Amino acid sequence: MRAKRILRVIVIAVTPVLLLAACADQINLESAATPLSLGLDLNKNDQLQYFSTTPVFSKNIKKKSSEIKIPIESLRQSKAQQDALSAGSVAGRNYQVLLLGRKMLNRSGWFPVLDVLFRDARNTVTDRVIAVDGPVEDIIYLNSNDQPLLPILLRSMIDTKTKRSETYGTTVQELHRQYYDKGVTPYIAEIKLVEKHVMLKGAALLSQECQYKMSIGSQETVLLSIMQKQAAPGFSLSYHMPGQKRNLPFNTDMLSFTGGKTKTKIKTGYEDGKFKFDIGIKMTVGLSEHLFDYNVAQNAKELEKQLKKLVQAQLEGLIHNFQKHEIDPIGLGVYARAHQYRHFMNVQDHWGETLAQADITVKAEVTIAAMGPIK
């Protein structure tokens, strides 16, 4: 009984201290500003700029968001400036998207600017990283009356298209992993402003130093996802079929199909001082559209051969561009590290240059499993 009393006294004494410690870092809701988007870019003078979008909850204000634009030296250093321009204390715990301008991405060495996002545990690392084909300022100050709040719109666009393998929902935490993993180069979603509307382009591919190298469209992103073994069933691909007449202005030579079960195997070798990669892809698809007169039931095998050539040609073109720009978004370096560890460790610090000299072959097999209910 005495031991229980002592334990009860200790609990009663310690509990208020723990509660005070837990609440020491709390901010009253009415005293906080909660930005949902963070933007970074370079201005005309090549100075780092900070952007943010914060929702405004007031019946008397027509504009539904408040934007901040300030020149900064670092994210943490700019905290006082952010607070000075906000109704409350700015807290970065609810960022939905991180927007990176093309001008900044064209420079190497910008990634350490994000250090505070990883070092301060109060910050979120689940915000989607998005490259902007143009200035971030144009996106931040868009303020369309017929669209949801910008950060919510962008987050929804990225998450929806990622499920269809048409872009990448790369988070800040995932970008951190890609940056430090020498067996893969980073890849993030990319958007562009077209006639005052945000358009999702596909993906931006970066170097190991996170410098912008090239962009790929939604269909190329699907093919890259297949090589990465990330593509889920339901993706869509469309091609102009050779030998079919086009009745302009209508593209009546188009054929589209929906991907089903897909298998990707990657074999790794090393011979004559060069890495060798054999990528084999088996794809089961269903026809979803064909706009020309063709008996698909009687000529299924011939159609499969044509689709195989088209898919394989586009895959080979992608790989050629990756080697040309010395990047590895597929993650072939991960396979090289696993199966040719000694050789990979000798070149890991300049893997992009090494991959550019590697022998990479890809072979695609396409099987039409469904043609639709209409003949």
C-alpha cells in the first residue's frame, strides 16, 4: 500500500511538468499563419526568393488566400521576415506543395537550402515537390476564381495523376532519399502555366546534384514508371499507327490501350570495362480506342507486333536521352550496386557519366488480352 501511495504522489507531481513541456512549443490557432505552399526561385538579380500561400478565413474578404514574396538568404533566417508580413506566426507544418522555379533548378547546389525542412522536426516532409516550367511567382499569384485554393489544387492534381503513373508524387522526404542515393537520380512532377491555367506536364528529371536536365511528358512518364516497376494497372498509352490514313483535322490513325498486368526484369552485367543492362518488359493490355478501319479480332497478332515496335522504339528513345543527359531516373545504379558492387563503388561518385557509356538494351512484349465489346 505504501509503494502505491508513493507511486501516486510521483505521478501527480510529474504530470503537470510533462504537460507544460508538451505545450511549450504550441501556438494558439488565432496567433498562427498556416501557409499551404512554399515556393523557391531566383529573381532577376539571381537572389533567392521565398513565396508562400496562406488561406484566409473571413467573410469580409473576397480573396481566399494571402501571398508572401520576399528575398531571403536561408529559410530559417527569413522566419522573422515571414512573420512580419503575416497576421500571425508562420508555421511550416502544413505545407502541401513545394514549388521550385526553373531558373533555380538550372543551377546546381540549391538542395542544401531545404536543410531546415529535414532538421526541424516540426516541419512536414510529406509535401509534394513540383518543378515549375517558368517563374514560381506566376503560379503563386494566379488566384483563379473558378478553381480551388492553389495548394489544394496542385496536391490533388499530383496525387490523382500519380495513381495513373502520369507523374510523380515525390515528397520532400523522397527527394532527400533520391539526392543521397548514388544509384538513382531525382525525378519530380512538373507543371506549367498555360493561358492562366495550371497544366501538368509530366515529370522533370534532375542530375545527382538536383540540377534540371530534361522534361518528359505524361506518356513518357508512364513508360519510365514501367521500367522503374512502379506502374500500376490502369495506365493509358496512345500511338499513331503507321500505314493508316489520317483524315485531318481528325487524327484517325490513333490507337489507345489500357495497361493491365506488367512485369519488368532487369539483368545486370559487367564486361570489357562497361556495365550492361538488359531490360525485359511484358505487358498485357486491353484496347480502349482505335479510330481507323481495322479488324482487330482477325489481325490481333499483327497488331501486337506493331504495338511492340512502337512501345520499344519509345523506350529506346527514352534511354538514349537519359544517357545523353547522364542521368539515371530508372535506378539502374541500384541494380549495379546490388549485383556488381565492386565495380559500382569505383564509379559511384560519377555514376551518370558511367551510365552514359553503358550498354543498355530493352525488349518489350505486348499481349492484347481484351478488345472491348464492340467489333
